[in-house]
Amino acid sequence: MVLAEHKGNLLGLNLEELEKFAVSSGQPKFRGRQLYHGIYARRVRDLAGLTDLAHEFRDFVAAGYGIFYPQAERHFCSLDGSIRYLFRLADGNLVETVYMPEEDRITLCLSSQVGCAVDCKFCFTALLGSKRNLTAGEIIGQVLAVAAGQNVPRGARLNLVFMGMGEPMLNLPQVLKAVEILADPKGVGVTLRRITVSTVGILPRIKQMSLAPVRPKLAISLNASNDEQRTALMPINQKYPLADLIRVCRAYPLRQWEHLMFEYVMLEGFNDADDDARRVADLLQDLRAKVNLIPYNSGPGLPYRAPRFDRVLEFQKILMDRNIPTFIRISRGRDISAACGQLSLAESGQAVANIG
Ligand code: SF4
């Protein structure tokens, strides 16, 4: 087998780039469209399968290029049906993707960077440091590789959430390029309303994303009810404090069907008091917002623990009484280190590390 690094990878090229590629190879433009259809809609991995291409062009492409997905180095199966994939990229780096099947849909949690520079104190990905951004091809490759491994057909009810390793807003051009191809009905064909990008609140990038022609949904990782608390947990809050974050959220151009989603990782004795819930309600009062409460996934190495469940219910009630739709999300895949914040390239099914 020819290694990916010896050939160019067509995965991640958009329609325009593939059309240019065809023309620069002496072919009519529509050959690029055929490549695009084959790679993303038909999910062909072997160029020999692109039988609609002229024979000579197919041989020419195959001599220098291929369609290379990330290599699934290992995968870990949870008792709840989730699977955590450890993918090796062409340069040897590793990233993780989590497959979470439910009765009526499948959710994939995608990584956008190798490691992360943001340094949230409850997160083990942060301990890996920041290595590099993923390319659009490496992001799309996570989706196609898992879909191939799990026999997820085109047209399946698929949710994509950028909540894996990395801060997607710090890799926004490649994330948006990937989303365009993923959400294109002539591309991978995932419904745009089912794609969510989650951020700690990199404000200039939120504004930038609001202008994107193909725009995924926005989730904000809130996790605190005041600046002091949030800065202790998420140092990025010093640069983008809560008042500024909420101001940008108020100005965010929501589509008619859309809500802002606020994620709130609940840490016992830290951010789970009734007063916290009241302050969160005050912050979100005039926003078209929903809240996900995520009891922390504890493990060795970090000092936080999940609150008792009745505390989570009390917190939820205070928000609901203020008319803020609030859901409790119990993370999937805890036993395989795949739950929210646990992605740390752990080489076993044990929760050796934990993030939020
Ligand atoms: S929670 Fe997200 S943004 Fe924060 S350090 Fe972890 S991966 Fe990075």
C-alpha cells in the first residue's frame, strides 16, 4: 500500500479546488465535479472505483494522488455503545473521535486540533498542549472513517459536534471549509442544522463565524456564573470576560429556527450552588438560549468531582423557573475515557484522564 505522505491527498479539497485540479491536468472542469461526487457523496476510497472518470485521467490522478482517511489505530468500545477512535494522521500525530449511537440518531464528536492551547483547568486535552490545527481533510476524514467503520449510510440521521480535542474557533478556516463539504447535499450530505461548533468564547472568531455563508450552530462553553469563577477555570476569560461574551451573543444573528447552546460543566462545590444558577439565569435572561448541564466526569489527576444528582436537578429547576430550557446531559463513554473532557489519547479503556 502506498503511504499517504508519498502522494497528495484529495480528501479535503472543495469543489472549486477539484475543478481547478482537473483543468490544470488538461481535463474539462466537470471532471473535478465527478471527483467531488465520488469522494464525498459516493465515499469512494480507491480511485479505481471512480469508473465515471476517463480512464487516462483516472490513471494520471492515481499516479500522484489518493483519497486517504485517517488510520484508525485503535478503538475502545463502551458498555453504552459509544466507541472512542484513536486516529493516526499522516504525520504521525494522534487525534480522537467519539461515535455515539442512539435509538434514532448517531452523534460524532469531532476533533479540530491536535491537543489544545486554551488551558481550561478541568480538561485533560489541555495537558497535551497545542501541536497543530487539523486540515479540513483530516476533519472530514474523521466523519468518513467512522461512517465506513460503523456502516453509517449516507442519509442517516447524523449529528456532528465539534467538541472533541481542540478549540475549533482557533482553526476556523479549516473548520468552516470542512463544514461546507460536510453540509453540502452534493458533498457528504449532513444536515447543516445538525452540525454544532462549540467554543470557549473566542469573540472575534464568533463574529467571523456569524458571517460564514455556510454556518453551523454555535455552542458556548460557559461553565461559571461570574468572572472570578470563570477565570479560575478558563483563563481565556481574562481576555474575553463574561460581559463581553454575553454582548457578542446578544448580537449574534440567530436564524429563525436557532438557539444558542450554553454548555455548563457542573463541578461540586465550585459552580453548582443555587446562587450560581440564579446568576446564570441573569446572564442568559434575554437570550434565545438553551443550557446543557453536564455533571463532571471525574478521574485521577484533576481535583473536581460531579455534584450529587439532586443538586443538578435543583440547579436545572432554578433555570427552568426562569424560562430557560435546560437539559441534563449525562456523558456517554465514561468507561472508555470518551466522555466530555476526557479526550486525552488514553491508550486504554480506563478513565486515566479527565477533562470537561
Ligand atoms: S475544554 Fe476545549 S478549549 Fe478548553 S482546553 Fe479542553 S479542548 Fe481546549
